Amino acid sequence: MATVDLPSVFGQPFATLTVEGSHIAYEDSATTTPPLAGKVSFYCLPGIGDFRHSFRFLAPKLAAQGYRVICQDLRGVGDSGTKFASFTIEDCVRDVEAVLAHVGVKTGVVLVGNSLSAAVAVEFAADHSDVVAGVVTLGGFFRDMPADAYFRPLTPLLFNHLWGQPVWLSSFKSFFARPPPDMDIYCAAVKAKMLSNCDHASIIGAMIRASKEPSWAKIPQLKAAVLLLMGSKDPDFKDPAAELDFVAEDIGKRAGVSVTKKLVEGVGHYVQNEAVDETFSAIVEFVSTL
């Protein structure tokens, strides 16, 4: 199948950093738009099986306000390499550590994590309170859910080299309640990338099997304020509003930090793509309080 290339997030070629014998791909707005002094830096992480381009609408808007914005592909996904030994939450945290050290950002970071990457953001923030100013989660998974008990054992069968790509793409499409206008092109790019390297499908399965409980256990170490955004029609949760309330209350009690929550009406799992302006406004208002 022919390659389907998505435009870069910030209009420049992506960079790579060698990590554990493979590589992590990322884009940095500072290469095209110098950030303003005193502004926080956003570090954006997509969900399982998604690309850094998941922030193609939100990240440029933040950069235009003078913020530095770094968008990273998770290990094994997008333009990042696939030859890693494992794909756990802890592995992803180390990747963030490596990129931030490489680009020289040492403080004032606001982590933005979609889906699984909410757990990555929380764990990184718990481990690096001197670096992190805030945490933003979008349709976030923070803990293992009851459905994991039966779904995880099925993932080696569902996400194999033979039919893992159509299984994932069908699932991916179903997570949107309000698809963005370029949905067909974006899905074509996801399909082409997965077909170009059969490892992508099995890596998605490995990430689904990765436990989030170690990250959830670190909530009491969290020092940074948190913004939780959840789509009211997020199909990944039986009751999105109830999950949002539970997580907000639990983080507030165990960490003792400021927690702001917002249920975004009418959107699904990818709040940053389905309600761009509302997400942008909520984030900018949040960081103004840090």
C-alpha cells in the first residue's frame, strides 16, 4: 500500500532521539515559533495506536499563544521505532524523560496525555515534581478497569500480524462521537503506517496489556495541579461522567492537589480533535492559575 504522509504538526520535519537501541519521534514548536519567556511548555502524548498528529489542531493554537509545545509519538507507534524490548507505562515515562533532557526543558512542563497516556503523565509528574507544573488528561485511563480481566487475554489474538490492522482501525473509528473533518485521510495514514510494519499491531496489544496500577499507586506523590477533560459520549467508559467524578475525587483526596474537571458534551474519546476550541480554552484557563 502507498505511504500516506500527514503534514507535520508545526510545519517542519520531525526529529528522532535514540532510546534503548531504537528511536522516539517528536516535534517541537520551538523550531518554528520561539516561545515567550515565562510561559509553560506543553508536552503532548497521544493514546494507544495514535500519532503525535492527534494534536494537529490543538498544538498549533497553543504555540501561537507563545507556549512551547512538544508532541511525541509513543514508542512503537507512528514514526517512533518498534524495536523496543517492552511497552509499559514505565517505559513510556522514560521516553519522556529522555526527550525532555535532550531538548533541555527542565522545569515548567505541563503534560497533556490522551487515553493511556494519562497514566504516563501522572507517573511522570509523580516522579518529577520539580519539572512538572501541571497535568492535563483527555479521556484518560488512570487505572486498570474491570473489563481488562477478560479483554487483555484476547489481545494476542485480536492484534496479531494478520488482522490486527483492520481490528484496530475499526475500533479507532468507533471511539469518535464527532469525527474531525480530515478523519478519512487520518485513518488512511494510520492504516498505511500499520501495513508498513506488522509490529505495530502487536505493539498495540502489548500496550493494552500494560498495567496502569503502578501509576495509579503513585497518585499520593503528585504535587502538580490537574485538569481532567472527558467526553460525555466517550465509549471507552460505561459512564464517562461517573468515571470523571471518581478520578477527580480520588486524586484530590490522595494527592491533596487542585483538581479541575470538565465533561465536554457530545464528544467521544479524542476530546482534543472533537472539541478543539473548548479544549484549548479549558487548558489556557487552567495554566493561567498555575
